[in-house]
Amino acid sequence: MSEQELRDELKAPAEPLLPIEKKLIGWSLGIGVALLVLLVIVNHFLPVS
Amino acid sequence: MTEITLSPAASASRRLGEDGVSVIVGVGVLILALVSLVGPDLLGWVVTTSVWTDPAKALGALSKTYADLGGIGALAATYVALLAVLSAGAAALGANVGKFAIAFTVVFVIAYASWFVGSWAYLATVTPADQAKFGVSWSLRLTNEGGFIVALIVGLIIANFFPRFADWLKEAIRPELYIKIAIVLLGAFIAVTAASKLNLASSLLLRGVAAIVEAYLIYWAVVYFIARKWFGFSREWAAPLASGVSICGVAASIATGGAIRARPQVPVLVSSLVVIFAVVEVLILPFLAQAFLSDHPLVAAAWIGLAVKTDGAAVAAGGITESLVLAKAAAAGVNYAPGWLLAVTATVKVFIDIFIGVWAFILAYIWTNHINVKPDGEKAKASEIWERFPKFVLGFVATFVVGLILALGGAGPKLAPAVGEANTFRVIFFILTFFSIGVLSDFRKLWREGFGKLAAVYLVSLFGFVIWVGLIISWLFFAGIKPPLAG
């Protein structure tokens, strides 16, 4: 990929987020935060020996 | 910008090859080291460097059995052995062995010379007692692992001021291979360290799970959103970029590029950016960890594992962080046992690595079924999970299990020195990794037109989000836990 091609490509108009991308982002964050909360609770009840 | 010809398929195959070579070399070195448990000491000739003021006394063989070799003899033996083994590895990877051997000779000389300089007492001594012992009135207090930083800086100078020389060295500039061998060797060292406090080790392992959740589910989603929404990147650029910033750099962005069927150049360009920023992190974060987190050593170790991208840079930065944090604690009169911080950083990184294949499969499924749907297009296959699994992790697990069985099975007082020999080779592979990362980091790329926008996403995500969230998560899970005291 030449420098010119890269420059042109990165200046191209933005593609809007598709519903599936919004779902991917939303579900990832939702599951991630929920799992972290769960792990914090487990961490609390299983202190380091 | 030069043409990039590396395809994800070729790259994946090379990665697989490097994984295989790293497992064979790492496990082979450990087996030879363990022979000393029941027979002769086969690796005691490996060179080691002490902190020095008189350079003639700095080098020596690790084992007294080989003391007659002297420093230069041990260095020569180590060089010849590494040259032979790695040339065979290069041949297995399809490299030009002649070119590799010549380039490796130069790489070894420069990298080990950097390590040697880093052990100079004016750079390495930390405590006033050490300074008095060596008769030096001041020191930069970089510890004896400051040689890693020296090797990195020398590599950076070559990459940015002597690009033709850097290009000439490229056959032997293989940071991924060197760090994978080091990680395989690290498995046994961590096992022997963990066996002394098995309850603490298992507790730390449990906390390492949080890293997987954070990297894949939190970091990736946020960085992808930033790249798409704020910076207007296409999906083809945003996904490898998100994986590069969030997961483990080069391997993750290449795996993601393959998964979403991106053009080969995209993950390769992202990977070059990952290496550059990893260098910046290695030069900054361990010193920040020493300054602000030395009262919470394991928070510092986990943070480095979460914040520094690419396996090489992260695990190597873990080594420097351990050295700096332990040195500061020692200066305050607290002597922690070595190995625990490095173990936490490596565990966090390996845990994250394990799921690259699963994540690539999820992305491949979404892209081929919902985003780039083609009537006769190739669909995601579950076999991709195994294809993209980083196989060197199996070597790490194998050496860890062998080390743990021997340590818990009462292998006796010879085990620690035997694993120590393998660990000395691990340090040498770290040095080669640092130097190689430096040689690959051409900062002039950042000023090339078109690259700035990519760098901006990386900068905003890494320094505006990733390192801070990594710090919070590390704090939540590792605050208040101290490594055992030495002795």
C-alpha cells in the first residue's frame, strides 16, 4: 500500500456503525462489566491465602 | 511508505513456525539444565554478568564447575551454542541461514555489550550499601537489569539513525521468536517460585482471569468504538487496530485481520504502530510503577501486563519493573523474593494470549455472517480457534508443570540451580528481545503522512483509557497483596 493510497483511504468518508457493530460493542461492554463485578465479589469472598 | 507484501496467511504460518521453534528450543534448554539433577552439569558454562567497576571481573560462567573457562570463554561458549541452535531454528523457519548467522553474530555482540554496560556499577547499584561495596559515590540506580534499557536504546539508535544497518540486521531481528523462547523457559522458573507459596500462587492465578475479561470485552469494545465513531475509520482498519491496542499487539492484530478478511497490508501497518508504542511504554511505565506503585508490587506487575502491548515488550517490561520495584523496596529495608512480579506480568499476558483464537473466531463469525456477507463467501470455521491458538503457550504450560512436579516432589537442593541455568538463558533471550524491538522501532514512520491518524487513535486509546483502566483493575484485584519476603 503506497503512502498516497493510505492517505486517501484514511481520509475517506466515515461508514456509519451498523446495528450488528452496536450490538457487538454493547454486549461486549455489558458482559465485561458484569463479569468484572462478579470477579470482584469472588475476590472479596476468596481472600488471598 | 514502502510496499508491504506480507500476507496474513504467510504471517500466520511464520508465527506457527516460530511457536514450534520456541517450544523446541525452550523445552530443550530446560531438559539439558535438568540433567544436572541426576548427572553432569551440562549448561553451567552459560555466561553471566555481575555488577562491575573492573570490567575484567564482570563476566563469568554461571557454575563453578566451569570456572576455568573464564568470562570470555563462557561468553564464547554461550555465543556458539546460541548460534548453532538458533541457526537450526532459522533454517526450520525458511530463513537464509548464512545471512542469519552473520546478522545474529552482530546482534549478539551489540545486545550483550549493552547488557554488560548496563551492569556497570554507576548505572546498576541501588542501595547505599551496594554503592559502598563497589566504591561508587553515585548511581543511576537502574539495577543490573538496566542493561535491557541500554539494549533497547541502542536498538532505537540503530533503527532511527542507521536504517541501512538496521535493514542489514533484519534476518536476526526476531523479537517474537526470542520472547517466546524466553516465555517457555519462564514457565519452569515461575513454577519453582510458585511452589514455595502455592496458596499465594493459586490466588494470583485466579485474579489473572480479570485480565482476560478486561482485554477482550472492555478494551476492545471501547477502542473499536473510538476508532469508528470519533476517528471515522472503516471496519477493516478499526478491528485490527482495536485488537492491537487491546489484546496483545502484533499477533492479535494479524489474527483479527485474517478473521475479518482484511487486506494483508492493514494488520501489518497496525503491527508496526504497536511495536513503536510498546517501546514508548517500556521506556516510561516501569519507572512510573517504581515511583508510584512500589508499595503495591503486584499491582505494578499486573498493570504492566495489562498496559504494555506485544508479548515481548510486556514480559520484558515486567522484568524491569520487578527489578526497579524490588530495588526501591530493598533500599527501604524490605527484601521481597524475586520472581513474583515477573510471574504475575507473564501470567496476565499468557492468559490474554490464550483467547486470541476464540476472539478471532467470534469476529470472523460476525463479519462473514453479518457484515461482509457473500453468497459464496468463506464462512468462519471453529478450526480457526486452534489454528490461531498461540502454540508456544503449550511450551510454557509444559515447563511450568514439569517445574511444579519436581519442586513439589522434593527434587532436592539441585533443582533451583538447574532451573537457574535455564533462567540465565531466559535473561539472554530477553536481552535479544529488547535489542530487536528497538531495531524494529522506526519512529520516523509516525511523521509520514497518513500514519498520524492511526497513531492518534492509538495514543488516545492507550494513554487516555487502556493504561488507566488497567491500573484500576489491577488495583481492584491485586492491592494489598505482597510478594513473599526473600530468605
